[in-house]
Amino acid sequence: MLLIGLAVILVLLIAGVGYAYYWTHDLHRVQVNGLRSNFLSGAEVGTENILMLGSTSRCALAVQNPAYGLCSQGVTGVNSDVIMILHVDQAHRRLALLSIPRDLFIPNARSTGANKIDAGLYQGVSQLVTSIEEDFGIPIQHAVELNFDQFANVVNALGGINMSFPESVFDAESGLNVQAAACVHLNGTQALQVVRARHLQYKGTSSAYYAEAWPYENQSDLARIRRDHEFLRVLASAVAKRGLGNPIADISLINSLKSDLSFDQSWSVNSMAALVLDFHHVNMNAVPQLTLPVAQVNDPNGGTYGDLMYRGYSYGQVEFPVASADRAVIDKVLGIAPNVDALSGQKLPAPSAVTVSVMNGSGVANQAATTQAQLGALGFHTVGVGDVTPSGDVAETVVYYGSHAASAEAAAEEVASSMSGAVIIAYDPSRVTNGAEVTVVTGTDFSVNATAGAAGTTTTTAPSQTSSSAISAPSPSNQPLQPWDPRACAPGATPTAPLPNPTY
């Protein structure tokens, strides 16, 4: 499941200002904790971030659909297939979208600790808000959630979507099966097959007769996000071409969006209407759509995307955050400078104002002492070292802070910005040691930079901490379509007959 339908809400609101009140006056509300107030000062005045979540819960659907898997047959998981943040800058009439891969392994995914970020939805929307704010420092002002039916309803209300398939593709798990290169007409269920495909096989130069024998693409979650962004552009174009203004058709389309959506309790009708009025001339095709860079666990038998063992449990295929690359993309989406703390809108502290302790979390000899010396050379005030039990053969480096005060998170962000590799910040008072403001627990793949982070001015060179080859280089934030990816049909192309619905 993904959130394209949520982004289309904005498209429809932009196009249909006259229906804003009708659309918003009886929305379904849910209590979401941890939401931030709008900024009154600092670099982010006039901006807000809307968290958009897609739920995989089959049991929550009003009508069970075999195409999605049945709750009665044990398909009972509650996860968020795709997580998207819509950044709204009303002061500069600017929008941007950031996708967060669902397999990202982070320290605060659940209230009980580390997991894939998509597992947080099991504990509710509030937990996703908390994990994004605590582990990425992105303030969230509003949240919206939808399910499978909502997405299909959007596409069906538009009369279907046309997409070009350059070559035959197949995904046994989503039901996608296009056996010829063509411009194809998709209904809602079939469009869902496209956007849910994360185990995609493509014919390419294969001579195999059966699709099950075709080669797999090797990026799974990241490849799906790439295709989802393209689908959003196609869907936005379909909305623009359809045009709004026919009250009967428009109300039908708006009703298809309302039925299964859940909005946070604080997003007022007036605020939504203001959003419509401010952005009704925006071209959604020009809105930046970026993906948070991630690093994959290398398979020891060759290739990438291996499985993660963490504290004795297997979490399957995961991705790791990469603080330096992630921060650059987050800053770009939020429109702030590198030395600004996103949670407060104020400048990050200087290294000399941050007290740091270091704990060896990898088992590498003298790693804590070496890292402490490197951070000290950059100007940080270091106060102690120690050892903790390694969590597994592969582990990210975590910069822990122990207070929800903006200054504590900003201090952790400054330390993290002075390091490279699989590094992330996280809130956990129990992990902060030696009276420090921030504690670094070292992992298997990281280095201390030659110069301090975003707020530092020192040029002292620190020796790099040797990294292993357990984790790959970070992925790009914007990937081009691959030859097999579906895309917009060529102008004037005549779509073929709709694909048959999948059979199970």
C-alpha cells in the first residue's frame, strides 16, 4: 500500500477550491500525539510538514478483497508500506515530497526499541510521528492515513489511469502481470498492483517463457518508490486533463477520497482551505519528489540487501540511515541551511558547547578511545568512554541524546553531522552515560570527519575510523526510471484493453 492517493488529495484541493469546505467538513479524525506547533520564529516560519501514511491492515477494510490478502486467512499485519512527508512552505509558495523507505531500520521505530520504521504503525500513527521526530529531527505538524481501498477508489473515480509498459513485467506478490510492451489502461485494483510491486521481474533479454524465470530487479523497496513517484506524476496529469468544475463528477471524486481517510485532530478546516488557496496554481509535476538516502546490508555471499541479525533476532532485509546524506536531503526538502536544527528552526550549537561520551558498540579494539580522540580534535568536549554488548555483526552508529529539549536533539545532530557512514541520532536517556549531553555508541561502518559538522569552524584533521564492507554506500535521493519501469504513455497513444483482475 502507498500514499499516492494522499498526494492526489492536494492535487484535487488545488484544482477544486470551490469544494474545500464540502471536502473537509465531516472528516474522520484520530488522536495523534507528538505533533509540533507551527514555527513562530527561526528559519521555518510559515512552513509545516504533513506525514502521510498508508496502512496495510486488511482487517480494517470494510469489505475484504482477495486481491489484497484476507484477514480471515491470517493476513493480519499492520504496517505502513510507504511513508511520505509533504513539506508545505506557504511563505514561499513551495511544496516538496520526501519518501522514507519502509525497510529502514531505526532505533525508535517502536516504543520498545529498534525495528523497521514501517513496524511503528502497529502502535498507531503517534508512534510514527515520534520515531520520525526523534530519529531524523523532522518536525511533524499534521498526519493523514489511508488504506488499500482508498487508493483504488481514487483511480476508479478518475475513470482509470493509462501507463506505458516499455517491456513485460511481473510481480507474483502484488499481482502485476503485463506480458507485452504497450500503453495499458489500469483500474484501481490494477494500479495498486503497479504501485505495490516490490518483487518485480522484467523480461529484458531473457528467453524464458515463464515470467517466474525472468530476472529480478535488485532494489526492491527503493525501486518501488521510484515507480511510485512516476505514478504520482501520471496521476496528477490525469487529474489536470480531466479538469474539475462539474459538481456531480467532482463530488463523486471528493467522496471517493473521504471515505477511509483519517486526519489528525488539530488540522482545521480553515487551515486546509488556506492551503488550497495558497497553492491552487502549483504544477504538481514540478514538485520535487526525493527519497531519503539509505545504505543496504551487504550480503556476505555476494551482492547487496542481505539480512540483519540484531540482538539475536533476524529482521530480514533492511536498510540503514546515513546521517550525512540524509541530513543534506532533509535540509533540501525543508528549505533550510545545513547549520539549522530542523526541530527548533535555530542554529546548531558549536562543538565546544556539546559534551560527548563514547561507548564501543562493535567490539573493535580501542574503538571508543579512538573515536573520542577524533571528536575531541574537532572541538567537542569529551568526558568518558566505555563498552556495551554488540547488537550484531552489522550495526549502525547511534548518537543518543537524553532529553526532549530542543538543545539536546540539536547537540546530537551536530555530533552526527561530524561523522559519516551508517550513523543516526536517537532519543534514549538510558543510553546517555558519564553525565554527557550526548553519547555515541559506535557501530561497524562509520568514520569521524576531517572537519567538524554543520556548526563547527575547526579545520583540525582527525584520523578516519576504519569502516568494514558490511554496509553499502548510500543510495541517491533521486533515481532515474529503469528501462522496465512503467511511465506516462506517449502523447496520442491508444491504451490497450484493461488488464484482467488477478486470480488467486
